Amino acid sequence: MRTVYLGTSDFAVRVLRRLADSPHRPELVITRPDRPKGRGRKLQSPPVADAARELGLPLSQPDSVNSEEARAEITAARPDEVLICAFGALIKEPLLSEHPMLNVHPSLLPRWRGAAPIERAIEAGDVTTGVCIMRPIAEMDAGPVCAVREVPVDPEDDFGTLSTKLAEAGGELLVQVLDERPDCREQPLEGMTEAPKITAEDRQLRPDEDAETLLRRVRALNPHVGTWIELPNGDRLGVRRAAVANDGGAGPGELAARDGRLVYGGIELVEVQPAGGRAMEAAAWLRGQGARIVG
């Protein structure tokens, strides 16, 4: 089957690699333009662009996939299906109706429609999530579902580990759908939840939250965007890994040293990242400047 693939992120790379190793190897890969990143603001390619070059796949990086030029490129590839996975931009009319399309979405639709389904599933304490192959429509993630595969959420899963499992399942399921062409069914309205984009406010570990809520947020937002607490001096300290404080920790919202360990409320901070610095073991931070702040 002739396919065109639209994707951008590391998640989309894993699906692309599985697709490229199937009879449905893309005729064209479309991803987002290079963007400046990091302290030096150097232009960097999206992960899918790097993977497409490595795999020897034709690549295009239009400013807008909905432009006439990009639509003409897609049409010239004569796709039987346009495949979308973590592309990061809305597909609009008339492109949306010009070709049959399939979207890889990492949740059990209609649960967690939106931009951050993996993060929201972990944050909510879901013990099972999954991946769906669906037909996109104008309403976000509301189209008919063609196939579903469940994936368990292990207690130690963070965004990194769970997204890897979901991407691997998504690649396998997408190839299966292209092979078998199952019927697609409309989503039920019952059980629909939204997964809005992660905001700066979402990243804060707030002092009024219990240990379970704090730990789930740390897992949900690491290692990709990170979480943080506010230090007594007003600075922010990034929190990369955390665990239950076995000795009960400190009071709500209190940051304290306990026998060389750093605790915040009911959790122990295991790995932290000072502003402008690199991630480090919390004990090492505490021995240095942390000792002056926490006391």
C-alpha cells in the first residue's frame, strides 16, 4: 500500500521505523521545520526528519502541511493512506478530506482526547491505557476507531517508559490495520475525557498536594518537560525523580533534610536539577548549595 507519513516526535520515530520495515514503507515523510533549540539556539531537525534521512525516505519540511505546496507534494506521492502520528499541527480542510487518513493516538479513546494523553493517564493513576488507530475528523481525536490495543501502566512507569511501550504497540497496530483493513466504528460519548496540553502551571509540585499526587506528576512529566518546586529563597528546583518518603517525610509543602536525604512533603526527591544546571542526585545537591537553603 502506498503511504505518506506525517510525524515529528520521538514517539513518531518508533512508529515510522516499524512502518518502514513493512510492505507499507512511506513514499514521503512530512515533518515540521527545523527550529532553534538549546542555549545556543542552534537550528535542530525534528526527530522524524533525522530518522527519515537515516532510513533513506523522501522528506519534506513545509512551513504548513495545509499549504497548497504541501498538499501538492502529498498528492504527487499518490497515497492510498496518509498516516499521522504525533505530528504536532492540526490537519485542516481541504487536506483533511483529500486523502484517506489514519491517526495513531496513544490512549483508549474516547478517554484522553487531546495533546497530552500519556501524561494525563499517568497523572490520573490509570492502571491501563493503550493505543488507537482512528480516522481523523475536524473535531480533535473524535473520529471513528479502527483498532485498539491495551497497554498496562506499571507503577514505575514514567512518560519515557510508557511512551516507548505505546509507540511500539502503535507501530505494530498500524501495520496490522494497513494489512487487514478492519471496519472503523464511531466512538461512544460515554467515558470521554480531555487531555489538554501541559502548561507551565502543570509542572509545579504544589505544597498542598498529597504524596501520591506529587509522585504521579513527577512520573507523568519526566524525563521530557520536568517538574519543579519553589525553594524557600524563591528559586525553582527541578525535580526529575522522586519516591515515597518511607519515614513520613516532612509537613505539607515543607522542604527538609533527613539524614542526607531531601524530602518535600510526603515524598523524597531522588534526582533534582538546579536552575541553569544539570540534573544530579538530590543528595549531592543537598551537600552543596542545598545545605545552605534547606539548613
